[in-house]
Amino acid sequence: MSSRNLKMRRRRELPFELVVEILTRVPVKDLMRFRCVCKSWRSLFKEERFCRQHMTRAPTRIVSFHFEDTLLLGRFSESAKPEMMILEEVSVNVGDDSSLLNDTTVVLGHCHGLFCLYFENNTFGLWNPSLRELRTIHPPYRYNWYEMGFGYDHSSQDYKIVLVLKMQGRRSRSSQALVLSLKSGVSRMINCLCLENFDMIHDTISGTLVGETIYWQLCDDNVKVTDKLLSFDLVSETFNLCPCPSNCGKGLPQVIAGLRGGGLCIVGVDDMSGGLIVWSAQHDGGGGIKSWSKICNLSLGILEISASCRIDDKIWLSSAVTYAGLLLALVKFGRESKLLSYNLEEKSLTNVETSLSLSTCDFLETYVETLVPVPIPECSLLYVVLFLSICSKQDTSHHLFVCLFTWIF
């Protein structure tokens, strides 16, 4: 190629900074194919800075497990009918670990495109559906757990699973918790003395993540929700008690995040009217809760008009989530499930039509497709480096290396 043609080609090429800016707006599915374009792109997609920049620009979608091997991904229609949600069925692909997924699988939380799952036999999983990566995690202690939580600690740049210990005996109280740091591979038991006068839900209920704090509901001896919440700070790894509205709804209200700047909200079925009641928390600078304010109280009459159905019996709140600045509530009216959307600014309630049925869905969650890889314990990486160093000096077979690599991970 002549020097003149080379100069002309360079003039037509985009600056690399502009190429990066464009690629941060491309969906993950396409970026996976673009890894084959060149080595520089393949390396770029693994850089933490690019992954974070891409994550901030990726669209948020609604996700729910449809069946044990199928995900439902939802987004609002871009047509002239905004109260229409397009749902897409996506087959779950986790390779050889697909047998772990069944109707008992519990989603503990979602952070940075990673799902934390709880399987049977005291086994956990960290899963990125976009990258089709799944890592199974086995806690060092085989106890039963009351509640669980998942989140990210920016100070250590590590993902953590929090498990509140379930004590044996009817009148026993939880006083300890296990914290699993997934990147460092460290696990430690910590005290949870503030639970000595309260009880938990006695189930694998996931906590609600707001920033770097996880919240759980507390019960009394009659398994009735109290006016206290249990909080756990992922940075300081400390438990605290927070106030909760005295009337936050009967049964098990939904504790969610997202409304009014991403703060904590509680959505429940009102004891008096039987409709939906929504509370919003005012947080202090340290992640605690100063007070609560009632956002709305939607009566059964308003629900009947919005859902276009007659309510002959009590309603059941299956799930609630904030999405696109709206409060979405999955409500069961008898055997029929309706997705209702509440606009906080306009104070209006509408029925959201869906392209697929939500009758088999029990929960809704927000989800962002990202390039964030499933973290591997640093100690495991050290073992691999040491083993490769030994292999470079000795005639070690490839089969032995594969066996050791499988044992580590």
C-alpha cells in the first residue's frame, strides 16, 4: 500500500475515543459478536472502565422467571400506546449447571447485571445471563438461613452475600450472620445482636438493596410484620434497626427501591380499605431512615376502574418494582393477575397490557444487561498462576491441568 493510500485510509478512520463512545451504546449481545473483529476490541470489552461506562448507558428492563428454564424480559412499547409492555421469552443457558435450575430456585438479588441465586442443598450461584456465566458457591458452614441479601461494596470493590443464621428451636432468635466476599474468597461470621428481641420470616426471603445497604422485614412471635426493619451496611458490615410505618399493610408488604431518588419504599395491602398503600422513606446521610411519608392509598374502587375488572374478594400483591419512573405492581384479583402502573407525578393509575401472560410469575425485578464478569476468588487465581509456573518447568500433562482447574472452580 502506497503512503498516499495509507494517509487516505487513516483520514477515514474514526478516532479510537469516538469508537469507544459508540460501542458503549451497543447491546451486550452484539458486543459478544464484535469480540471477533480485532484484538483491541476484545481487550476493550474486558476493561473495567468500559464495562462501567457501558452499564450506565444500558437500558433497564423488567425480568421475571416464567418457568424454571425461561426468563421473561419486558420493556414498554415505543408505539403510540405507552401502557403496553412487550415481553420476550429467553431460554436460560447456564451450560452444564442447567440441572440446578428448578421451581425451588430463589433470586436473592440483582446488582450490575449479576443475579445471585439460591439453589437446593445450601448452594448459591452468581449468574450473568448476558455472558452466560454461572459460578456456584458453597458456604463453608452448613446451617439453615432465615434471610439472605446480595450487594456490592465499593470500598473493597467486592460483591457480598449476607446470610442471617436460623437458630434451632421455636423461641430462639437469630444473633449471627455469615458474610461471603465473592472476589476475595473470604467468609466470616459476625454478630447480629439487634435481632435478639425480634423474629424473622422463617423463609429464604431476599433483602432489598438500596445503595450499599440491605433491608429486611422483622416479625413478632405471631409472625406479624413489626414497625422495624433490619438493615445491613455492606461497607462497615454492621446491622442496625430502622423505623417502619405502623400501617404498612397486612400480610407481607413489598419492600422496594427506586421511587424519589432511589430511596426505600413499602407497598402493601391496606388493613382498612383493602386497597394498595405506598410509603416512601426519608434517608439520612449514613443510609439510615429518618421518617416515612405516605405517597398514596389506592382504594378498591380505583383498582377496579383501572384494572377493568370486578373485585369480589381480597386482592393479593404478588410483587412490586419501580421502572421508568413508575411504580409497577403485580396484583392478583382472584385467579387473574394484573400489572398496574402508578405515575407518582401525575398521580394516575393505569392497567398495563402485556404481550404474554404474567399468571405464572410471582416476582418482578429490574435488570440491566452488562459485560460485568462473574467474579472469581483471588485465591483461586493464585492457585492457577502457581500451577502454571510449575507446569512451565515440568512435563505436566494437559489432563492434569484440566482436573485441577475444574477442582478449583
